[in-house]
Amino acid sequence: MSEQPPVALRGLTKRYGRITAVDDVSLTVNEGDVFGYLGPNGAGKTTSLRMMLGLITPTAGEARVFGHDPQKSVDALADVAGFVEAPRFYPYLDGMTNLRLVAALDGNEAKTRIDEALDVVELTGRAGDKVGGYSHGMRQRLGIAAALIRRPKLLLLDEPATGLDPGGMRDMRALIARLSAEGMTVMLSSHLLAEVEELCNRVAIVRSGRIVYEGELDELRATAGLTIRLRTSDDEVALRVLSDRRGISDVTRHGAAPIQFRAADEAAIGELSRALADSGALIFELAPSAATLEDLFFELTEGEGDAQAEEKRLDELSDLTGGPQ
């Protein structure tokens, strides 16, 4: 294990005039993580990644990659590869020639790893075709091949599954899982929450430029408490019982769907079962319903009364930077 984490952001801030795109972001990506960096469009994810790679200068704070500052040393990125937003290639050249150009820039023995990288991303049979004829998913995979010929310790992917069909997303998911199993640290920015939930062990969620959660995915789920689904012979009676029970909260019911609520612990569920039996409401279903990453994401990134303020922030930021960040 390296003494320095692959990524350490501390107080990272970026302002464009009066608009703050990234606001005091601090996070750590540990060696071996598959780390998901999540947030709505315009929340500041891509701007954070650009500062992390030294592509733009922070207004305040610092980014360290394996302990080095990319603003001060190109060598800071020696063990990093990937792409921000989308990989770019010469469309009139074939995939193999594009990779040879990348390898020539990287030097060392990069060119000897081209065939292996093409095989990993399953593009060997299309390496002689012009990139202009590639599908979006094929260009994404070629971008990963270009990253792999460097043999990076940290693979950085910004929205790697955007625009992919279900088969392409499955292949991308399998590829990332394979690279992680081989010991590579992966940091990916995405808004495809089901993909992140399946792949990542740790996540950071950003809202309006600020981190609202960073940590283990399992710990994030645990903060939701126990979410329970309930069906009874008399749901109206059950709702009255639920309304004044200690340890029961967030009771909801939509139409004919089962009642849902949160319980502080298993003891609260046991006491509720006894109270329902005493009330005469027969229990047809009383089962845990695991909170998904999507549920938790929206809980952390959406709030009443701030939708118009956030929309205004994004419009102003787009005007200043030429696009959402």
C-alpha cells in the first residue's frame, strides 16, 4: 500500500465571478477503491476533476494525487489515466493508429501494451476501422484502452456509461469490475446510480458544489434506518397505530400500495407487531425494504424551497463558463 492516497482533495474551491462552482470540497480516494463521485448535472463534479488533474487552477484549497500537486508537477499524473467528459480521437484514423499516437506521447514501453489493451476492451477486431465509424460505446472503450496502455494505478472515468445501450453498460460495468479485481483504483463520476451502486464501495455525493456525504456505501444505507413495507387487513387502523408509536417515523402510503415506514430498530418493529395484533389488524406483510442509492441520493440532493435557487445558480454558471460544470 502506498503511504499517500491516490486522491486527496482538501478545501477545493472554484469561483467564476460571483458564482461558486465548487465549494470547499474535501474527499479521499483510498488505494483499491472503486469510488463514485455523484451529483446532479451542474453540481461541480467535472470542475472538481479538472482541478484534480491540474487542468484548471483552484480559487482555494488543494488537490493531491499520490501526494503530489498536479498544479506544480507533471509527474504528479505519472500513474493516472482516464478521461474527463469524453475521450477524443482523430476520427479519420483507425483505432490502432490512434493508440500508437497515444503510446508515442507516453513513451517507455507503452506501444508494447496496445494489443493487450485492445483485447481487454474487446476491440481487437475493430482496431483497423476508422474511429469516425465507431459507436459511442466503442469510443468509450477505446478511451479506456488508451488509458490502460499507461498501466495506471488510478483510472479516472467521467460518465463512462453515458450514451451506452444496455449491452454497452453491462460490458463497461464488467470491465471496471475486472480492473478493480486486478488491483487498480478507479474513480468514476456518474449520474447512473444503479451502475454506481453495483460497482462502488465508497461514494461522495455533491450538491450545489458542496459535499453532502462521503464514505462507505454500506454506511450511507445504514443512515436510512430500517425501511419497512406493511400490508394488513385494515390499513386505516394500521396507520393510526403507526402514528403514535415510538421509534416509528416517515410513514407513507400511496393509493393501494403497501404502507412504508422507518423503524429505529428491531425492537420498535416487535412492539408494533404486538400493537397491530391488539388493534385487530391482521398482518399480511411486514418486510424490510432496503433503501437504494437512488433513494438516498435524492434525499441528500433535493430539498423543498431551493429548486428555483439551484436553477438560477446553474443558469448563471453556464453563462460564465459556457456550459454546466
